[in-house]
Amino acid sequence: MESHELLKELLKKTSAKQVCSDLGLSLSLIYKWAEPPSENAGSGAVNPLDRVEKLMRTTGDVRIAQWVAERAGGFFIHNPKGVSQTSELIPSTNAIVQQFADMLGVIATAAADQKITDDEARKIRAQWESLKSVTEGFVQAAEQGNFSGIRAELVEQPH
């Protein structure tokens, strides 16, 4: 779905006047965001979703997506890189279970003294983020019947 299509859908459920009031912008600008981009348009009212996407591309930093997801009460999971066709289900399953076990090991080590330091919390978070990404790759591979890329992704993930 294109950004302007999403905004158009949102404006069917949310008052454009309320959006305009809350953001301190003109009603015409809010409606312009819900229109398809015009290559010859001189006004160039780029909507905020496209700006966020461009900011992520420019910086190459996924923390922007993580921040937005956290504000929405969720979390960002980075999709794995493309995977090639094969059906190595058992090794892929074993690898993801091992990554989960590694994460539990990091948690157990951190909690052994009944407290978790900031550094330990960062290590737990890093392991968790990695596991979420690898698990998403596994689910995508399951949907496609393609498990070869999972092993390659796991090799690249820090343990």
C-alpha cells in the first residue's frame, strides 16, 4: 500500500479537521497528503510517511522504525535478507532453537546475581532483537517452503 493510500484510508475514520487542528496544519495540506504524488506538481506536498521513509533511507538507521513502532505500542522486526530456494527444514529449525537457547543463556547469566545491570540489559535486548528477526525469517521461509537462507542469516547473527 502506498503512503497516500494509507492516509486516505485513515481520513475515512479520523476527522481531517481534527488532524489539521492537532498538527497545526491547513486542511488542504492534510487532504493533499492523501492524493497520489504528481510528478509535475509544483507544490510538492510530501506526506509525513514518505518523509520518514526517506529519512530512514538517508540515514540507513532502523532505530527510526523502532522508535515509531515503540510509540505505537509495538516493536520493529527487521525482515531477513532474500533467501534462495531449498528445503533445509530440520537444520533451520535446530538453528532457531539454538538461537533461542543462547538468548535464555544470556538471561540466566545476567539474572544469576538477582540483578540485571544496564550492560546486561543491553545484551539481552540485542539477543532478543536478533531472535525476533531470525524467527521472522523462519516464518517467511515456512510460508515460502524455503529454509536455506535461515542458516545463512543465523551465521551472520551475533550470539
